[in-house]
Amino acid sequence: MIRALRQIWLPTLPKLDQYLFSLLLPGFIFGLTVFTTLALTVGTIFDLVRQVADAQLPLAILLQLISYQLPAVLVLVFPMAVLLAVVGAMSRLSEEGEWIALRSVGICLARVLIPVVVFALFVSGLTLALNETAVPIAKYESQKLMRELLQQERTLGSGTDIFYPEYDRHGNVRRLYYGHRFDGSRIQGITVLDFSEPQVTQVISAESAEWNVRESRWLLSRGIAYLISHTGVSRNLLQFDQQEIRLPRPAQSQPLRPTDVNELSITQTRRALQRLDPDQEPELVRALKVHLAQSHAQPFLAVVFALLGVGFGLSPSQRRGRQGFGISVAVVFGQYVLTFFLGALGTIGTLSPLAAAWLPHSIGLVVAIALLWRADRS
């Protein structure tokens, strides 16, 4: 893959950018492989192997579950891989005297930073795209497979004759749902009684309903909808082959808790904030706001790590330059501890959501600027 990139894309760039990218790409792929393996091994595989072994399931199921965990792991690993790649590339420039040679011909630090920042921004965009598309779908499919095969999560009812009431903020029944059979993603024979309007009751009956995880909606097939007034008169009869409606998903009937918000994408978090009343659930609203701010900030961690990597890699200390992997691990650990701590302060209201999300990045940028200034003066 690296050879293909060099042949197709790199020849169109200036020679300096070609050379820097040729140093960054191998380190990035190496870091991606190492950190992904470590993250999966420590955080996922051991637990999955135990559960699959207890249920005596085939190896193919384990591999499928691991593949569902991969997008979420990659989102965390991308900034780490960028840091390792940049530290390695800059250390090589420094240790082999190439950085001194570049400066002797008038190339400044800002010129070297351009391809590094572009590379980091590309990774940031890839992180955001994965977080909003592949991660929610993979998490849903993983939970669905675990419910079906390992039976660790309970769905409503026993799979047949499902009855589910939805309540409003005052504790009154807002809607009633009945399904003849539910397999985790599709309901056969669904009937919905909607009491949200005071004067009429809406009745929706459909042959089946399938959950659309991307849009967080139900797709009803071959159904009918009509209104019944208090006098018993029905009107507004509507027949449909397919109809999308925004209804809660019965299999996810447990109320959202502050500890669950980290599983949501940006789109899902915004929808949850629109539905919640800050006066009724202030803790949950704060947690959602902090998570939303962190979701916007997290992709740009790759840029912060890239700048830190340049500062560490061009450090005058040759010993520090040769310890790229150890530096990467230490920086990553410190950054994520700081993010977790400040996020907790934001959740309890000590910090604003924006401060809780962006303060770790700001601290990292300050350190990076100091290191870059030192490297530029050395």
C-alpha cells in the first residue's frame, strides 16, 4: 500500500513533502498495527474469548465480534499512530543531521510543519467520519449479536407478544406498542396507539417494522394509520407500503443514563438533547453536552499529537529522540487521563462543556508550542 501511494500520489507533491510523507506513512501504519493490537487485546479480546468459550460458540463468532469492535478502537488509535509516526520521522531528521541540512538551505520549521499538519488533518477527518458512520452501526450490530448468541442483554418480553408503554414527563402513558414477534431488529405485527393528542387517538398498524440504526427510525411496511376521536368516529385513513416514523426502539427501552452517553454519536447526542428537559434531568443533560463537545474536539487530537511529535522528535536530546515509542505512550496516557478528569469535572458542573472538552487540547498545544520554539532555536 505504501508503494502504491508513493507511485500514485506522492509524485505530484514537492520533493520535501514527498520525503516527509514517505517517512510518516510507514510509522503511521506501524503505530496503527501496534496500538490496535494492544487495544483489542487488553480491552476486548480477553473478555470476548471468555464469553464465547462459556457459550461454546465457534471461532467465526469471536472474529465477527472483534470486527465490530474495530471501528471504535481505530477512532482512539488514530491519534496515537500519528504521534508515533511524527516522533519517528522527526527523530530521523534530527539524528541523521537532515534537520540541520534543511535549515542550512533556508527551510524553516514552519515549512516542515505544513505536511505534518496536513497529514494530521486528514487523519482527523477520517476519525470523525468513522465516529459518525461505522462506529454506531458496529456497536449496534455487536450488541445485537451478543443478545442473540450470548444472551447477555434482555429484550422486552420473551420475543413474542411484546407490550411496551411509553410515558411522558408527567408519568402519563403517551404511546402503547404491541408486537406479535420481535427478533432484535424487526417486529412482526406491530400496533401503535398514540395518545399524545388530547382529542384524538392515532392508531398505526403494520405488518412489520424494521429498525434503521443509521437514522434511528422505524421503517414500517404494509400498514394503515387512522385517527379515532373520543366519540368513536374514525378519520384520515392512510394506507402505506412503507413509512418511516420516529418512534422509540423497544429493545432500547431502558432510560438513558449519564454513563451511557459515551456510546452515542454526535447526531444521536443532539437528538437526545432535543428530547430532554434540562430542569427535569440536569445531570443527564450536562453529561450529553460534555460528550457532544468532546466528540467535536476528539478528532483534532491528531493535530495536537502531531505538533507534540514534531517538538519531541526535533528535541536537542538525542536520547529522547530514540525513545519514540515510550514518549508516545507517555503522552497518550497523560492526555487521556487529563481528558477523563476534566470531562468528569464538566459532567458535575465544575467546568463548562467547552472547557472540559477543549482544555486538554489547549494544554497539549501550549506544551507543543514550547517544544517547537525550543527546537527552532536549537
